[in-house]
Amino acid sequence: MANKVCTALARCLLSSLYELTKIKYNLIHLAYEKYRRIPRGQLENLNRMGIADMMIRSYGEVGALKVTLEILKKMNLNDLVQRLNEDLQKCNHIFNLSSSKKRQTEDTTVKCNDIFKLLCGRETPIRTVLTKGAAGIGKTVSVQKFILDWAEGKANQDIHFIFALPFRDLNLLEGEFSLIELLHYFDPELKLFQSTELFRWKILFIFDGLDECQKISLDVLLTNLIKGNLLPSALLWITSRPAATNQILPECIERVTEIRGFSDAQKEEYFRRRFSDESLASRIITHVKSSRSLFIMCHIPVFCWISAIVLESLFSESDRGEIPRTLTEICYRKLKDGWMKKNETKLITCFLLKLGKLAFHNLEKGKLIFYEEDLKQSDLDARETLVYSGVCTEVFKEEYGLYQTKVYCFVHLSIQEYLAALYVFLSNSSADLLKTAVKEALRSKNGHLDLYLRFLLGLSTDSIQTLLQRLLGQTRTSSHNIEKTAQYIKGKIKENLSPERTINLFHCLNELGDNSLVEEVQRYLNSGSLSAENLSPAQYSALTFVMLMSDEELDVFDLKKFFRSDNEHWRLLPVVKTSKTAL
């Protein structure tokens, strides 16, 4: 009988062993680096626990995890690869695998300007840093603040040069570039700067927005920088949405930081600082708090900004109608306020469809910046776009210092995602539209369709359709389709998706107005009879969502209370991340 698998690394391994027939085949027939094949006779009758134990005895814990990652990649189980990588990064923090006997961890807050500084207990310098966070959480602003403080002589004066290379700009390059050619392209004044001089100075490269990377040719350059094959003394800072971080091996990154956005107190502070009218600020705060979903989303600064604009306008109107309570309703009001006051209704639908077409097709490709040719493909005229909405803005790029090229972008990715969803909703009459959109979003490797999916589902509800009919005329999608989509999403929640993907599906259900899973768990909690062992996988995920939505900030989270024999407690990782201390 297999020994009990009990360590943190083993639990990570155990939670990843699904599709056992394929796992066994790979272990029997394929070899990985120095690891031997496991004979068929030793695997045939083993269950998941037995396979995990056999792999650990054959390869050691770390070796077993490496083999598992390779197998999962070959099986194209990208969600599992992502989750296992994230679990590995968290293992030391969640379960404390250090020599200390105390199974407790506390997150360390690091100021933006200190991300390369040593923390207590570390002696070797930090060379590579990965910063992750949701869209709109403040990654690019953090990069800009770091550079500004350095340029003004306030911090990090030991660094001689900083080269900021955003992926959204790198995507515009044609052909292949060496590192020095890349620097010459971004700053033609550096053409007198020879490649050998890069070794004389302390240099920081900042690659902002890994999730936006489209060019395969950049992979080799970035990989060589990360591994130290190129300029081993250079510092490297990469930012990304969480879903795309699995593109980088954990062992290549020496420090991982996460921008978590506003705390509950900081959300209130934002609204009070924005409005000098204390009464207005209080009313807006009260309303945002009354919609838990909206309040949670306001941890992302950009949604605080959008909510502030919309709610200020609504609370200033005598006949304001129903106050928006979901993210989709907030963005609808932003859309309505932006156009209804300026343009004739007859022209709005045509213009929105063209602008939405541009948004959707570029979102599919992962493009956030586009040329005038892209506008023409969506039947848009550049002057028309800028005059009508103010949603797009011109950015002048100087290439090689010889000429200027106009490029266009939406003021924020969330605006592009909303307009893309609106275009698809208005132009696609397929009965399977919503179900197909869920499938496509879950297939995305970097999660770039997650927010788009929430908007699309929110647009299909009766309340939003009524509002859209006033603005745009007749819309479609029956309540029957919505109900079927909700059931389909609940089925997906039961599956072995990453915690982040599962949480997004609960937000999707919230946009659809279906909170049945959450309400079931809340009834268990209120009755005082909650037993983690008795919950279904979907209910266990709902427990995570309920805890994240709780009004009270979680200071200490005791993970041991929620351990299960089937290791489903990995679904609680988002709660571990947001708690101040995990036991």
C-alpha cells in the first residue's frame, strides 16, 4: 500500500495528476532528462495517490514535479501547467518548506522602488523580478513611478541606464533585432552606444506586459536575458497578467511580486480624495459597498475611476433611474454618457459596430495598438473615430528619427474588451454564442478574454437588453440561452481549472444574475454546519468566492481547517494570496 503523501510539494503533485491513462503511458514510454522510465507492471494498478507516491520514490519530490510539468505540457493541459507553476511559486509561502518547524507565512510588502533590494535573510543579489497583476491594477504605473523616481534622483541611483521596452510597442516591430539594434530602434540617440559598452554599466531592462507579447522572435532574446546568457550583470523586470506568467520557468525568476490593488480602506480613500463634496463621496461609497461584486472590482484602480465618473453623473441627475450594480451596467452608463449627449441616436449603432469590430478583431490577436490600415479594415475613418468618441487617441511614434507614424489605441484595455463584447453581442445571432464564448475564453493561454467574457454575458441579461434597446434598438438572446449558459458555467467550475479561471467564472455567473452556488455555501456557513469534506468541487470553489467577497479583510487564514482527503483545497489558493497570514 502506498505511503501517505503529505508534504506541500507532494500535494502540488497530487492535485495535478488527472487523465491517469495518459500519465501512465508517458511514464512508461518517455524519458525526461536524467529520469528513468517506470516499468509498466509498477504502474498498471495504481490510483492517483499511488502514482504520486511512486513518482516521488523514483524521482524525488522536485524531480517528480519536473516530470509532471513535462507530461502536462505534452498533453496540452495548459491550465494545469499554469496552476502547478503557480503552486510551486507559492509552496514555500503557503506551507513553509524551510528548515523552520513553524508552518506559518506572512506576505512581505515591498515598495515599488525596493523590488531589487535584499530582504532580511537573503545574501545574493536580486537580478530578475516578475511583477504580476490584473489588467488595470497598476503595473505600468508602477513602472513609470520607478523610472520617474530614478530620473529625479530619488531612488536606485546605483543604476546607470534604464531601458523600458513595452511589449505593446515591441509588437509593432517587423523583422528580427539583436539587443543593441532594439535599443537603437527605441532611442536613435544610442546609435553611438556600442554593444561592448553595455558591460561597463549597471543596466535595468523593463519588459512591461508579457501577456501582450505576440512576436515569437522576442522569445529567444528574452530567454537569453532571463537566463543570464546575455548580459548576465543586467537587471531584468518583467510585468504580466497572472495567466501569462507560466511562460517563464519559476527557477529563472529570483523574486515574484504581485500588485493587489486597493484595499477596502484605500477604495474609500480614493473616492473621498476625488470628490470635494463629502456628501457625494459618502453616497457613492455607500452604493459601491451595497454591490459586493462592484466593490470587489474596485480594488482595480481603473474601475474605481470608471465607477467614480458614472456615479458622479448619476447622483447629480434628478431623474437618474436605476443605479448600476454590476460591472457591465457601469460600463454601459459610461458608454451612454459618452455618446448620447454628443451624437444623434441613428448614427450611434453603426459607429459602435465599426469601433467594436476593431476592438474585437484586435483583442483576438492580442493587439492593443493598431495602425490606420487596421481602422480601414473595420470601415473606420481615423478622423471620424477621434471626432465621434474620444475613446481612441493618437500616439505619435518616431521611427529611426526620420518620420512619424500615427498609431491608435483605446484609452484602456477594459474599454476595448467592453466594445468587443458589444460588437459580438450585436452582430452574432448564433444560439450557442454565449457557450462558445465561454469555451474560447477558457482555451486562452493568457486569460486575455476573461473580462471580455464577463461583459458579453452581462450584455445578455434582460436589464441590459432593455437599456440597449433604448440606445440602439432591438437586441436579442433569450432567457433560455442564458439559463443554459449558466448551467454550462457551473459544469466548468466543477472541472480542474486554475483557481483564477474558476473565480472569473463566478464573476460571470454574477453578471448573469445567477448566485445559486454562492447562496448554497452561504446557507452552510450561516447554519454553522459547514464541512469541507461534504462540499462538491463546485461548492468548494464557491466557498473560495464567498470568502473573497467577505466584508471583513482576512488577517489570518487557517488552511488546515479546510484540508480534504481528495486535495481539493488547492481551490483556496486565491484566499491564501489575499490573507495577510496563512497557517
